[in-house]
Amino acid sequence: MPELPEVEALAGYLRERAVGRCVDRIEVAAISALKTYDPAPSAVSGRTVVDAGRHGKFLDVIFDGGVHLVVHLARAGWLHYREAFPSGAPLRPGKGPIALRVRLDDGSGFDLTEAGTQKKLAAYLVTDPAQVPGVAKLGPDALGADLATFADRLRSRRGQVKGVLTDQSVLAGVGNAYSDEILHAAKLSPFALTDRLTDEQLATLHEATREVLGDAVRRSVGQRAAELKGEKRSGLKVHARTGLPCPVCGDTVREVSFADSSLQYCPNCQTGGKPLADRRLSRLVR
């Protein structure tokens, strides 16, 4: 799933290539992906792209006149920028992975695509990003929160730190992959309880959050959209590295599986050398 660094990089990519271009038309291939009807996609034709940004993990493409295309890419969504489309023929609804296409006046543009069968990519055309329910519920940006705000937000929700860190209403932008990386950098168990974290641990976690996300943004911004996934994978130390040696200490990276996700961690770095039990089978080791 694209998280804060990748969405920031995609926004930067659009600022470089699309800003200043006029929209020829927006085509919707997956009707279920477009969650709003007013303004209609046709209302964007003739408008100029004036900026691109993000709200947590939501991408925001801004057109003149105050219209926003706000997109949540979900788990399998992505943005593909085209210097030229293969033909001028309109998209056929329900065919292929393309959910939505934005054609620009110079023949370029971008597709929003979603792989797999779980179609959860969501696009909203609105006059205010706060009209998007997910944006309205976002907590402070994870990369921008100062220590006091960060500590207050984490302590506002009692639970395992992995789950709280990825709760977008607590802090915006961190997902499954970067939460594993942040907790590894902070040397914290993913199952540590937020109400038991000391001030020192919270300060370390805040610093790790800024370092991990900041480094990922620095590596990602300026990359081509097609290269971002590979860039993300190349920077990961524990996430999606089950069975491989931890690059910090050499211990074997372990995994805990859930119904629809998993987490990875280093026992030596994070849990005092104790492997965490699979929560489906036995009691957790904290």
C-alpha cells in the first residue's frame, strides 16, 4: 500500500509534469471507484492543474476554481503517468485495471489503476478535501507532528503500538510497512502497549518516525512513478524480509501473521531476543 513517502513522491511527480496543463477530460472506467457526483468529471474539462499535494495517504490533485481530485490508492492502487496515450479512444468501463484516466491538453496524462480483485481505490471530486470522509478524520501528519503532539496522540489511544501508529485518526500517513520500519528503528516491540511507554521511549519513537519517513521521502521524491515501489523495497530493513538477516544485528527477521496482513520484526533488536507468538495460536510475548 502506498504510504506517506510514496504519496508525497507521486504528488511531487505531478507537480513537475502536470501543473500548468489544462485537462482535456476525465474518463471513469470503474464506476465504483468514483465516490462523488457533484461536481461531475465533465466539470473538470478545461480546468488547469494548479498543484498537487497529499493529506496523509490521500493524493490531492488541485484544479483551478478550487476543484480537487482526492484519491486513496488503497492496497493495490497506483498512478501511471503517460507522456502519450496509445489512442484517443475512450476507456471502456469494466475493462482492465484502469479505474480513472486524466487526459491533459498536450496528449499526456495519468491513469489511476488497481490490481487484484479487491477493488478499494477511491476517488473523490470535491471543492474541499474535508468533504472526503477519510480526510476529515485524519489526525496530525506523522512527519509534521512535534514531540508533544506525537506523544499526546499516541497516549490518546490505548492499544498495541503497531496498531495505534497505523490508525489514521491518531497520526496520518503511516501504514503497515513503515510502522514495521519505525518500530525496528526505535527498538520497540510491535505489541508494546501505548499506555506503558515511557517518555524516553516516546521520544525515541518520535525520532524514529521522523528519520524513517524523512529518509524515505528523500529517496522517493524525484523518482519516476514507475520506480517508486522498487525504491521503497530497497530501503526496508525488516518489512517483507521474513527469514532474512537483520541488517543491524544479523538476527533472523520474524513474522506474525493475521487474517489479512502480517508484520515483521527483529527479535534481537526489538523483543529482547524473544520471538513473538502468532496471536492466532497463543499468548503474545510483550
